[in-house]
Amino acid sequence: MNVCTDQLAMLLAGEGQLHSLSALAVDPRISGMVEEARAFHINSARAEEIYLMKPDLVLAGTYTARASVEMLERLGLRVVRFAPANSLADVPLRLREMGAVLGREARAAELVAAFEAGLARLKDNAPEQRPRALSYAANGYTSGAHTLPDEMIVAAGFINVASEFGIDYGGRMPLELLAMSAPDLVMSSTPYAGASRAEEVPQHPVVRAVTGGAPPVSMVSRDWSCGTPLVLRAIDELAAKRKALFP
């Protein structure tokens, strides 16, 4: 019922264990495992639809459609809720939790070992001098301290400007503060189709002035969306941009 638990389940489930995934699992803007997800039945996360499947287990996030989750529990289905990962340290925890729920502890241990090896590699390759980066999404939203994106930015060899300027968790950074902060790199998520005023904010002339006339560096949103081992792919992408732009 949740794109993040969908991906954790796909990474860990044995053959025949997993039957259905949420519709977001096949949305390439937010899911990093679209091709894998297409092998499964897709659901709309509605309680009545899921109940009729008669599953032995329902996997949900702590913030997943609470009314639907609570209805499924009242109907007698076993529902396990997973908290979102708010740090890189949470990724192995979620893998182990999902592994325990699915009886796939050995597979979880393999994924945890590979993930921790990837983090160690990044730490070994961290630069002595770190450029300053700012994540700047629709409506000027940014991620500061105590967030997974903050730790990903740092792991890629940058200083997170939002944290540097005292933004905790997530929040909006006014254009005036962005101009004052003078980041070396501004990055933004891939925009959705269509147009909105919120998505015009990262393209504002002030942002381009700060970046020397260039638009924000576009990052692949799906690899930043969930606390799974796929975050290593996003960190590697950002680290590669750092090496190319700040050799």
C-alpha cells in the first residue's frame, strides 16, 4: 500500500510471496523499481480492493491512508506498518524489519552488508574540501538537518546549505535566503508534466543568478524518495556531479 514498502518487499520477498503492489510502484517519477513492479498485480490502495484479495499480510507505511489501513485491521487482516527512513542508518533497520516480517532474514543481511559497504566506499572517497549544495524543489522546499536527503548530500561529499542555515527537517527557503547563502550547486527534482507556480520557483531568475545563469541540476527523484538501498544510486550520481563540476 506504500511505494517505499513496495520496494523493500520487492528487494526481499521470495518467489511467490508478493502478490500486489501500489500504483505508485509503477510510476517512474517516484519508484526506482518500475520494471520489477510490472511483474505484479497493481492495486489502488483501497481497503475494499485489498480485502477481496484475501492476503495473509498487508504492508503499509505509518502514514499510508490511515482510514484504509484501520479498516483492513478491523476486518481481521494482518497489517504491518513501517516508519519512513529519516537517516542512512534507518535503511539497514528497515531492511531487517522487512526481512523479519517476510522470513527473509538471510536475504536482508546480504542487502545490509552490501549497503554498508557502499557507504564505507563513499566515506573513503570523501573530498577534503566540500562544496556547498542546496536541494531546492517546488515552492522552494528544501531538506535540512535530521533528514535522509541531508545525509545523502553529505555522503556525496557536499555541505548541505539548508542545514548550514539552521533549517531542521524540511521547510521552505525564501529566494532572498537562497541568494544570501550563495550555494556552489543548486539541485532540483525532475518536474512533473504540465505547469504549476510551485514548480516555477526553482527556475526563478534569482536561482539562475546564483548558479551563473544555469538552471538547477536535475536529480532523479525516484532514487531520493524512499529509504532503500537505492539511495546509493542517488548518492553516486550526486558524487559524480561533484567530481565533474568541482574537480
